[in-house]
Amino acid sequence: MLPLFIRSIKFLVGGAFIFVLGLALFGTISGWVQDPPKETAEEAMHHHPKELRLPSDGPLGKFDNQQLQRGFLVFEKVCASCHSLSLVSFRDLQQIGYSEAEVKKIAKDWPIKQPVQDPKAGTWGERDNLASDRFPKVYYPGTGTPPDLSLITKARHGGPAYVYSLLTGYSEKPSAEALAHFPEFAKTPDGMHFNPYFANLNIAMPPPLTADDQVTFSDGTRATVDQMAQDVSAFLVWTAEPTMQRRHAAGVAVVLFLLIATGLAYGAYLTVWRGVKH
Amino acid sequence: MSFPWARHYEPKNPLTQWIDSRLPLPRFVYNAVGAGYPVPRNLNYFWNFGVLAGVALVVQIVTGIVLAMHFHSSAAGAFDSINGTIMRDVNAGWFLRFAHANGASMFLLVVYIHIFRGLYYGSYKAPREMVWLIGVVIFLLLMATAFMGYVLPWGQMSFWGAQVITGFFSAIPVVGEWIRIWLLGGYAPDDAALNRFFSLHYLLPFVIAGAVILHIWALHIPGSSNPTGVEVKGEQDTVPFHPYYTAKDGFGVGVFLILFSTLIFFFPDLLGHPDNYIPANPLSTPAHIVPEWYFWPFYAILRAFTANFILEAKLWGVVAMFGSIILLFFLPWLDKSPVRSANYRPMYRVAFWVLVLDVLVLGYCGGSAATPGIVVLSQICAAYYFAHFLIIVPIISRLERPKPLPNSITEAVLAGKSGSRMTETAVSA
Amino acid sequence: MATPGDDLPPDATVGPGGEVLENPRRRDYLTIAAVSFAGVGAGVTVLPLINSMNPSADVLALSTTELDVSAIEPGQAIKASFRKQPLFVRNLTQKEQDEANAVPVSSLRDPQTLKDRTKEGHANWLITLGVCTHLGCVPLGAGEGENRGPFGGYFCPCHGSAYDTAGRIRQGPAPKNLEVPNYEFTSPTVVVVG
């Protein structure tokens, strides 16, 4: 009796798992049939990001410093009052073509200062930013928590296209058909704004880019809303990974080297095995 | 160990003779992965993956040691030290970080192919059970190390991954909650958990390296298996590991590095999740928690158990998820067929490819949001997974009539039927 | 072990199954090339690993320090931090300057005049690293009431090196004068070090 039990224990264990899974399967299917999942408002109204083409796209993408500087201007004049950029340092701006003196000036004039504690009195004061400082954190008192933008194009599906779509998506309203299903979206709650590119559809951020020429680009580019949105998205690709262009360049060299080395290794393999059937 | 015709290490100059008589380490290496190890001559490219796994382990240890020099193991500083300092300011830090993060994926990819190679060619069968058992231990250690490493950046997925995985233990009746709190050193993941994960993440790779040495040692007792599954009969069946397989592995390492470099330099975030670029926030769970891709099949098994039956559904899920790996320990005794290679086992070969498909579908389910359709699919596939190992394979190994085996490896090679191409036989199956 | 192939021509070799192989020289070139590439690749891969241990960009960015010295009275000194090392800024009295200038330079272990160690027009400002040139301890003498040693400058308690009012080594094991970093007065009261 016992040896038979030991020999069939595998079937008992396997049968137990399969039985419980069968029960679960029955439960899932009957739940599915009795209470089929309804379309959610997000499924009905959420849009995937619009297409956005940037010079940094693709495995060989490069940064366009002119565009990044325009994007930085948009960030400085529009975004920076609410959003932090706390992983980026002022000195990093030299990588997008600002001179050391310009960076020092940008840092010194930055409206949000660095907090410093007086070592004797223990009180907190502030000092001007230095080039070596990170961008100071912004403390936002209003509704919602504006996310830090340092990594935003890596932290959202769609990356820069998401940022661009969100910034230019405030004008799109829910379709009449969708509103018939979800009448609560006819009126956006106070302090919220409808935006079909935002995961929850209603976003606390008011439209940040409202009119053409909200900023003035020094390179003569016309600051349309669309242009500003593109440029700040490009800038945020750079903040997310300032070393990206170096990575691409290094990758080309490394992969070419490896292709040659692997070709040689294949040749060596063939010659070592020459005449040996295998 | 090894075969009588194995070449012997003969140090030529006085220095190597002096070393050999005092610490025969070069002799040890010569016999392990040098000309002193006779290997079947008919190994196919699937036999490259053991060496590739070793290469991946070395890559992870080397990049990891350097990264640890810059990492701040604290809930307040971890995210910033990786995404701020290492990625931006440390010289070549971005390269090290991307190499280490994608190296984990490459390691698991290589190990999965290595495991399925073993399943197809019956490498787990006598006299190689011990090689297989140590291999399963390595796999478990590897998964633990990969999980703890994923926690270290302290992004949203890191944090909630730590929360969910330690939550498994709370499924244990009576003491579960106490174990969870003990593992975390608190009520939720925080500094204590992060620091112990970092400590263990640094320790375990060296434990893995030790287990790898045992794995290779155990392999060298019977010698390597081969695509026919027929044991080596004589000298004509083997070639010395060096230069024959060192040359072949050199080529394999080149291909591995090309794929690896393409990931590092051109698609470093392809296998990651955007949410892990958001700093951990204990007050807000991401909409859709998924582990890294290499855990997806197991995650799907965990989520497939949604019904209470004697035990709670949660406990069934945890037991089944761990059970799905633990049962691999018993595989050498579940599969009683004396024939090793699936090339000569028509029924097992079908079951094997269904299992591959099953695990791929489970992986797809584990990576998707748990809609009813996905849950149904994972329940069916999880059931097949257990059925394969616990019911189908034991029954097949009794019923099946294997095809005639070649008399020797050399005979198979000279007849052009070395069975060295797993994919072709798959198509014919 | 049998050695098949004893009676073969010297440039042929034998495969493991006993097959006679052709001239192996061709294989050598490819193998040597492949191994060389692997060696170069491994060597180049080590570079970023080593380079990552050099000071990172955020550390290098802190390599200048700006100091306001207006609050330091003659005879007083302050300790500041420069590249995470202590920096001594001392406002020398006329008496201390005279003492330093009275020492015959040729008698010194590390011959330097006070003028060599200060900036023109700012002869009263002695700015040195607070790192003993013996083994790196911080000498006493910059803080209020600390032992300035037998020569009125700085005194290192670790192994008894004594420095004079120009920060020059006068007694004890240290081989060199306290190091004077690069600095510049950007205004009469502001110094940029580094």
C-alpha cells in the first residue's frame, strides 16, 4: 500500500494543483460571464501619445543644442515655477552649449535659492545657486504634486511624445459618444483639467503653454505652442540622460569592433575544427 | 575522474614544474577546461550556453563591484546615487549601470536556454542528476540575487516589488506576518530592508560562483552529455576541450557580446519598466505592477490561483509558484525513460515543445495586466505546466517507444545524424 | 597515451579521431588574430572600470572654493574646507611677518621665503592646506587657543612637526612646508581657492 502511494504521489500532487486551477478557472469564467468587465472611462477616452520626431530618436540619435537651449528656456520660464529638476546640476548646462560664464549667471539669477542652515543659530536661510549646485527643489503648495522632471521622459510610456502630447492635448474634448457613456466627464471637477493623454484623464496641471510667443527664442525660431512643446520635450530627453549621445557613439565603435572580432573568432573556430567531423 | 585517454598536464619549464609540485592549480584548470578534458565531438551550439552563463556571472560581479563603490544604500539616497551620480557624474558610470542592469537580463536569458537544453537532451538523467540538482540551486540563487538587485535603485517598481515579494511570506499560516516583518526589518520596505538586500545582493554572487564550481565538478565526473544522449565509448568519440571547444565558445562569446552591447548602447531601457524611473513612493502603488521579464512565467502562476480550496488562494499561489521550481529537483526521478535525447523520443519531443510554448504564453500572461482573458489563459497554462512534469512526463516515459539509438557518437557523426540541430528536429516533430 | 602521427610529415597533424589534418599554419594566423582582438577588447573594457574610480564630475565641480576673509583679524586664523581638505587662512601680524622674514632661508629644510608663499600686496595672508606634509594629520594652531608650537605657526600633534609663522617646516619629521594651493584675490576681501 505504502509503496503504491509513494509511486503515485506525483500524480496526487499534480492532480491537486490542476484541480485547484480548475476551480479557479471555473470561478474566473463564471465571473466573466455573469459580470463581464465594462469599458472604463480610461479605455474609452485615453489617447496614445501623438507622433513626435526628435533628433535624439533612434539608436543613433544626437542632440540638437539649439533646440535644447530653446527647450531649457521654456522649462525656465514656464515649467520651473512648479516642477523640480533635482537630478540635474547647473554645470550640466555647459554640455548643451552654454559657456561657463552663462551657466554661472543662470545659476545666480535662478529665482529659487539653495537652503542653508546657519550653524550657530540653527535657522534656515538661503543663498544664490552656484554652477556646481543641483537645480533646487521646488516646494509646491497647491493641489497635486508636480513630478520632478529630471527623468520624466524615461518615467512615462511614450517618453518625449507623451510630454509633447500632454502639453498640446488640453484642447481635445471627450467625444459626444464617450460622454453619453460617461456623463460625469461633461463637467471637469474644479481645479482639474481634461486631457486625454493623461492616464487619469483629469489632470491638476492647468494648460502651461497657452499662447504663441509665450517665450522669446534668441535664435529667431517662432515660439508657437507646438514648437515650445517640442523643444521642452527635447530638453527633457536630454535631462533624462545627458550621456545618451556619448552612449550612441561608443556603441557604434564597440559593436563594429565586436563584429570584426567575432568574425575572426568564427574563422578560428572553423580552422581549429577543420577536418574533424562533428 | 575523466577518461583514460585524457591528455595529461606536463609542465615543461622549471617554473611551472615548481608551481605544479606545490599548488597544482594550472593542472586543475587544464583538466577542467583545458586540453585535459575530453568532450564529445558532436556538441551543438546549445552547449555554448553554460560557458556564456559563466561569462555573464563574471560581467555581473565585475560591474557590480565597481558600481557598489558609488551606490548609496539608503532609502533617501539610493535613487539619487544611481540616477543622479552614477548615470551623470561618475566616469563611464552610465556604461557600468546599463551593463549591470542589462547583464542581469542576458544572464537569465542564457540560463533559460541552458535549462531548456538540459530538458530537451535529458541532461538531468543518470549519471548527471547531481549536475542538474546543483543547477536548480544556482537558478534559485540567481533569481534571489536578481530580485534583490532590482530593489536597489529604489524606484517605484523596486519598492513595490519588495513589498509584493515579501508579501508572499505573509501567506504562511500563523507565523507568516511575523516572517514578513522579520525579512523587511520593519512594517514596510525601508532603510533596513534596502541595506540587507544590498548586503545579500553583494554576497550571493560569490555563493553562486561557489555553486558553479560544484556544478562543473559534478559534470566532470561522468563528462559532458551530447545531442545523441549516447555515452562516450572511446577516444574517437571525444575531442579535447581546448582548443576545440574553447574556439567554439570564443565565437559564442562574441555573438553574446554583440547582442549584449546592442542592448547596452542602443536599447538600454528596452527591458526595464518606466515606473522604476520614478522614486519609490510608499503612499502610491503603480497602476500595473510587473516584475522583470524573467519572472513573468512564475508571476503568472502566482496570479493563476484565485480560488480558495482548503487553503487560501494566496497560499496556493505562493506554494505553486515555488513548487513550479522545486519540482525540477525531482525531475531526474519523474522521467524514467532510459533514453536521454528527445531526438530519439517522439512523444517526449512533442511534450517538450508544448512546454516551451506553454512557458512563453505564461510569460506573456505574467507581463500583462490581469484581465479575465489573461487570467483564464494563465490558469490553463499553469495547469499544463504542472501536468507536464508531474503527469505527462512520467506516463510518457513508460508508454513511449524510442527510436533506435546510434551505437556510438562517432557512428552518428559519420552518418550525419549527430542530432546536433534541435530546431530542425523540432520542425520535423 | 598513444601518439598517433609519429610517422607523418612535420607540418601535418592528426585529429582526435585519427584523421590526418592538413597544414595547420593557416589556422595559426586566424587564431592569433582572434586572440589578439580578444586581448585588446578585454584591455579596453578595463579602462572604463578604472576610470570610474577617478573623481566624478560632481567632485571635480567642487574644486574651487570662494572665501570671504574680511572677518579675520590680524593674528587670527580660520579653518575652511577646500576639496574636502582643511584649509588654513591666517592673517599675519606685522610681528609674525618680521619673524618669518628674519629666518635665513638657507637654514631651512624646504627653503622658501614668506614672499614666495604669499601673494603680492597681500603679504599678511598666509593660505595653506591644513595637511601636515608628514602623514596627513591636521596641525594645531588655526583654532583659537590651540598650541602653535615652538615657532609660533602650526604644530602637528601626531608626530611633533612644528611649522613657523610662514607655515614652513622647522622641526620634526615632516619633509616639506605646508602646501600653498593656487588661489587668487578677486577683491581685497574675497579669495577664490583652486
